Amino acid sequence: MTTRRQILKKSILLTAAGLFSTTKLIGSAHAADAKSSELAPPPDLFDSQALDIDFWVKPRTIDLIRPASNERSKLLYWKDGEIIDSAYQELCHILRDVNGKQSAAIDPKLFETLWATQAYVARFGMTKPLEILSGYRTPDSNRRLIEQGVPAARKSLHMDGKAADIRIPHLHEEVLGSLITSFREGGVGFYYRASANGGWIHTDTGLQRSWKG
């Protein structure tokens, strides 16, 4: 008898293929229309609660790209239950406030969420780097965003090194956000945008909650 997990896995593979096929449309003169016409995947498409212990104890390599600074780092940052300090420092640099030109200590739990997200979707052939749109923010940078009308909370966890705005190229933001929500590790904000690049997901290590912006 076919189990729910087998059905789920088959659905993931089929949807993944569909998501990648839409990239041929993105970048054309009708990119916004193509994006808006995509079928939103069901919210339980990715369910991290089905993962076994082997997923969590293997060495962790994370592949990040920072579009704002054209930087990319692919690092083994965790092994044998411990964070590799030199890699952690480089990751903190990647997640720095690019505008404020200042780094801060990033909550290790945030890197765990970023790694797990990337490692999970890689199991289905989605191996693009995870894009960091925003990591740490200085209070001044956060205030400027608010003044410019950019979605930013006055007491944003970005200022504490506990939040990041991310996306994975060609992966629907509903799928990405639903996966991160299933980790049950903090807040998840869904930011939908009808554009060539699509929207993004806010993830943080604060209280469990979700919202749309």
C-alpha cells in the first residue's frame, strides 16, 4: 500500500520539476505575468518533521550568496556536533550589514535553519545557493528602511543577529516559507512579490509565529 510519505515524496519531485520549468518564463518581457500565473504549492509540500536523525548529525556545508555585495561562500561550518569557528566568522561576515558596513555575532540557531532549509531541498535536486537579501542590520540601517517604506519592524530581530531575509532561486516562496515553518524554530514572514525574482522569506530565531507582508 502506498503510504502518505511516498505520495508526499512523489508530489515533491513532480512539483520541483514544475517549479524549475517555470524559470524559462522568468526574465522574459512577461515575467510578472508568468510569476502570478504559477500555481501555489500546497503548504505541507515540504515537511521537515519526516526527517530522521541521520539528517541532523551529518557534517553541515552551507552555500550562501549575497547579491548586494556579489559574495559567495560555500563552507563546512559544523562537524561532529561543533561549529567550526573560522567558518562561523566568515558566515557572520556574509550576513553583515552591507550598507552599515558592520558585522555582528549571528545566532547559531539561524545558521542551523539556513543549512537545514538548503540541505532539505537539495535532496530533490534543488542545489542553487541560498540568497541572503538581509542579515544583520545596525539600528541606523533598520531605521532608514522604515523611513523608505521597506517592511521592517522597529524592534527587528535583524538588529540582534537573529534574522535573515532569504530566497532560493526558482523556488516558490510559499514552498520555502512552509518548509521553514515546519522546523518550528522561530518566526517566518512571507513576502510575495510579482516580479522576475519573486518574493522572499523572513526567518528568525524568535517566538514561533508567521505573517504575510
